[in-house]
Amino acid sequence: MSGSLNKVMLIGNLGDDVKMVNFDDGGCLGRFPIATNESYNNKQTGEKVVNTEWHNVVVKNKAAEICAKYLKKGDKVYVEGKLKTRKWKGDDGVQRYSTEIHVSEFNFLSNKNDTSGSVVNEPTTTSLPSQQSMGSENSDDLPF
């Protein structure tokens, strides 16, 4: 195979509310952790063992605003994106690294009550426009 692929798909629960960072140019960034679980029965003891893996998730601009508005700690969500590793030097001079999932598509999987009190059973799916097409679209349009 001549190409390569950097794609991540996760279904998990938010470990915290979305933390927003707003920039002077009007853009914003949302960050939140997602927990995924793997469980199995230990053959020797018969005990159920649950392993939790934590993932750092990043959403940008309109997607960040939507996530901050509708997602809360504990909600189940599907995210799709790519892995990116950030590198920086800490206050103590030590190099630090963080691997994040930069989201290109997401889907809310938890049921929410709408304003009329009825339960919304259909998941909300959002595909984000590519970087190249973002300049040609009206920035006031929601991505869904």
C-alpha cells in the first residue's frame, strides 16, 4: 500500500464537561476526555475485569460550540477523527507530549429531553467540512 491512514473512531462516555478556549480572531476550541471500557472475565478467578482507557478529544469552532452546548459529563458520544501529538516544554523545562483525537465527525448517543419534555431518540450526527472547503461556505451555517 502506497498511502497511509490516520483515523480514529471511538464510542465512549465524557469524563468531564467540554472546556472551551476562545481566541481573539473569533475561533474557539473545545477539549474533553472520553473514557472507553474493555471488560472480560478472568479465567483463573472468574472475576469480571474492566479496563478503562482515557482519550483527549479536541473539537474546533462551530463543532466546539455545539459540543459545549449539548454534551455533559457522562454523556455517550461517537467521535471520528485523526491522532495528533502536541509537544511543548513545561515550566520545569521538561518536554511534554499529549496525543489527542482531532474530531472530524461526531454523533451524540445519549438521549436528551428537548424543551417540550419529549425524549429525542435519534442520535445527532455532524460531519465537519474539510479545511479547504471551509473558506467557501457561509460561516453562519451550522454543519448539520
